[in-house]
Amino acid sequence: MTSTALASAPATPATGGATPPRRRRRRWSAEKVVVMTVLWLYAAICVAPLITMVLNSFRTHLQIASDPWPFPTDPTVENYVSAWTEASFGRYALNSILITVGSVAISTAVSLPAAYAIARWRFPGRGALEGLFMSGLLIPFMLAILPMFYLMDALRLIDSPLSLILIYSANGVPFTIFVLVSFFRQLPAELEEAAFLDGGGHFTVFLRVMMPLVRPAIATVVVFRFVPIWNDFLMPLVMLRNRENYTLGVGLTTFFGEYQNDWASLFAGLVIATVPLLVLFVFATRQIIQGLTAGIGK
Amino acid sequence: MARTARKASSVQRAPATAVLLFILPAFALFAVVLLYPMVSALGYSLFEWRGGTNLAGFNWFDNFVVLFTEQPFVEQMPRAFLHNLAIFAGTLVLQNSIGLFLAVQLHRLGRMRRVFQVLYTTPYLVSPLVVGYLWTLLLSPTFGPVNAGLQAAGLDSLALSWLGDPTTALPVLILVSVWQWIGFPVLLYGAALGGIPPELDDAASVDGATGWSRFRRITLPLLTPVIGTVSILTFIGAMETFTLPYAFGGATGSPAGATDVLSLLFFRVSFQSGASNALGVSSALATLLFLFILGGALLGRRLLRAQEERLS
């Protein structure tokens, strides 16, 4: 049920307004005022810490120490300059981008044809294969960390970004296949048949006809793999040794040890680690909200 | 709709080479990097190791026995386990009270709903590490804005060293974790509420049911499946939590182990203890945790099914 509903998510907004306007007007009362106050209050609790983070990142350490309430009088970008260059956050950001983009690209690229074959073709062992891939959704990461560590050690990939790219892209395969299979299954067969009649081979049909049709699903998968990989901290902590290779997460921990007394730079570091996700959120709000609620309420 | 579409799509036969070409890259990556380590981890726990991956011999369940009989595990494992359970219980209660309340109120709104949804979901997109460090700074007893605000409001007695005191550190950890994740249940409950036909509610109010009893008799039962799903996901998340406790208390769960959780213990045994049989013992710990999570999730699903059947 979940899979089919997830598949139809982009077409039908799960959160569409079904409340009749009549009821809304009737509730314009003291109760409504109280409720709105509570809702805005909770909204403030959600965003105030993040706003504080951003505002404090534009103040100096002295200003923060003398008055923790963050209203920058004369904003400075010095903190960003020192975090980016002295604390090598530029380097960390580059590593994080490389690893995240690489992993998402690889897991999507290998999962697309596999999901297509599982969804549209008949071959022996298809059910078992799908089940095996799905079992990967249940694997707790912690159980696999040590063997992964020794596997990467044997491949001489410890302290290389490649180890993380391999691990994340493999880890993304079950989820990516899970989502894409349900999308591919929904496409009408006539499309494929027509393409075959036009003389297309299996590969052409997949690449030219079917893949463009699941673009919304690809967008969902990319967004939903991007966030956990960008935010992951345990794997880089285990796999990386040399500072040159640090991701933003691991970089942040050393930074917090070394810059303990420079709050302004700490705030700037936190903002740097967050901005790419906020940018993603701004561009993909619809995918995120619909993806999170996929399969519910239908 | 999905079902008819599936019926229409005639599944085709494809030549074996095409199947192999399409499947193999994903399968190879999955099998080598994920499946193989996973399966070997279960095996690792049954052996004794002499430093790294040098095998000393098969030792049945000795590694598990060590966890329950030897220091520091006898002391640290139950404590960490209780903390995981506390995080689960606290999150569950707050999500299903505050989160459910917010979702129900948002559901009655019109266009404004989307704005609140976005605002409530924002913390979810920030890395748990950033969240942990941010709150460490905000709650700092010296420069922290939270305590400064409390003092300004004349609540000096509440201006505590929130994360430095073992009695408040874990509750703060739970609250911050709820602060980060609440957007998720709010969105899910909201979507489920959107799926309840308004006629049901209208019919009940014609029958004279008041707001609260309508909610209890109609809305809540219909939300059972989604509340169950959220609870199971919360359980898994709470048992595996690592990054937020690490940001708050480091690998040892400071202060005085007050924020220690199982994954931190696992991390210490695996990568910081230097014990020669670290691989065996930590694999045993990971296996136990895995079995507990699996058991808990299955039990949760059974309870949920039973509840759904009772209601339908």
C-alpha cells in the first residue's frame, strides 16, 4: 500500500485543503485566537534558535559575550572568513559536496536500470531479488560498520573519500530501488509496446521513453538521499583520519574543540554546515513535504 | 488507480543478457558493500579476535556473556539501554501530545497551513550534529541566550547549567531531539487527517457529538495506523541515536555518563578501547541491539494490527 501511494504522491498533494470554508468562518472566535497564538509561538520555538545562529554568526565574539541576545548592530563577515580559510571549512565543504553528490549520483545511476528491470521484465528470481534489495532497508547501520571498516581497510580505502562514496551509494540502493520500482510499475504498457514497434531496443526504450517519465521519482530520491548523507557523521568519523579529507561534520567536531572560546566563529561554522540543506529545502519544499507524507491519508 | 495501472502494464520477457546488464551494477554494489559486511557482522560476534581481524577461534556465545558479566559493560550497558528507552518514551509522549495537537489545529487552517508546516519542519533539515552544538551554545551557562533570557525575566532559579548537570542533561537531550523531529509527525498526522472524509465528522456533529468526543471516537481511531507507524520509526530512531548525544556529551556521554547511549558504548568499544577482542564484543553488542530493534519493531507492528482489527 505504501509503495503504490508513494508512487502517486507527486500527482496528488496529500495535504490538499479539504476543509470547507463554512467551518473556518464559524471558528473565528476566542478559541481561534488562542490556537493561532499557540501555533505562532511554536513556530517561534522552531525557528528562533536557527535565527539566533545566523544572526550571531555576523557578530563578534565580544558582542556575543557582552549581550547574548542577537541583534547585530554592525554586522561583520569576519567569522566566515576565518572559518572558511583558517579553519579550512572551505576544504571540508568541498569534501562534503564531492562525497554527497558522488554517492547520490552513483546509487541513482545503478538503481535506475535495476528498478526498471524488476518492475517491467519477467525473469527467474525476480521476486527473490526484489526481496533481497528490500531487506537492505532494514539493516541497522551500526551492525555493518565494523565489517565495512575492515572491508575498506582491505581495499586500502581508509581515509579516502572513495570509501564513503562506496558505502553511501550502496546504502542508497535499497531505498532508491524501492521508490523507483513503484513508479515504473505505474507506467502504462502501451508506451513500451509502441516504442518497440518503432524498432527500439530494450536499452533505447528504457533510456529514451521510460526514464524521462519517472523524473519526479528521481527528484524525490535525490532529495531524500542527499539529506542523510550530507548530515551523516558516524561514518566519516570512523573512516577518515587526515584533516584534508574531513567532511563538514567531522571538521565541525575538531573546530568545536579548537575554537571553544571564539563563539562567533562557531556560529559561522554551524551556518556553513547548514546552508546547503536550507538551499535544497527552498528549491525542493514540495518534494520534501510530499515525500515525507507519501502513502498516508489515501 | 495504481492497481489498474499495474494490471495494464504487461510484464515483458527480456533476454538474459539485458537482465544481467541492468541488474548487475546495483546488485554488485549492494552485495559487496552492504550485504556481505552485514552478514559477516552476525558471524563476527561468535568468534574471539586477537587484535583487529586476526582470528583467535570460535567461542560460541562468550562475547555475549562478557557483555553481561564483565566491567565496564555490566555497569554501562544497562545504563545506556535505559537512556535509549527514556529517549524513546519521552519522544513518543511529546510527539503524540504536542505533535498531534499541532497537526489537528493545522488541519483546521486554510492556506496558512503550508507556512506552519514549513516552519515546523525546518529543524528536521538541520544536521543533528549542528543541532547538538547549536543548543550547547544556546544553553551555555556563561554566554547562552537561554539563561540570559531567563535571568532577564527574573527566573534566576531556572538559569541552570542545563547540559552540565547529570539530572537535567538527559531531559534536555530528549526535548532537543523532539524539537528537531516534531515536523515529521506533524506532517504525517496532517496528511492522515486530510484523508479522513469530512462527512464522517459532519455526521457525528449532526448526531450531537461534541468536539472532544468527535476527536476521540472518530479522528483518533482513524489515526491509529499512522500513529503506530510513527511510533515504530521513533523506536528505531531512539535505539540507534548517536549524533545528538555525541554532540552534547562526546563519546563518553558526559556529564558522568548521563547522556550515554548504546551506540556511543558501541563506538567506544569498537574504536577507542584498543582491547584485543574489541571486534567480537562490539559485534555482539551490535547484534543484540539489532535483535532488540527487530523484535521491538515486529511487536509494534503486531500490536498495531491487533488494534486496527479491534477498531474496524
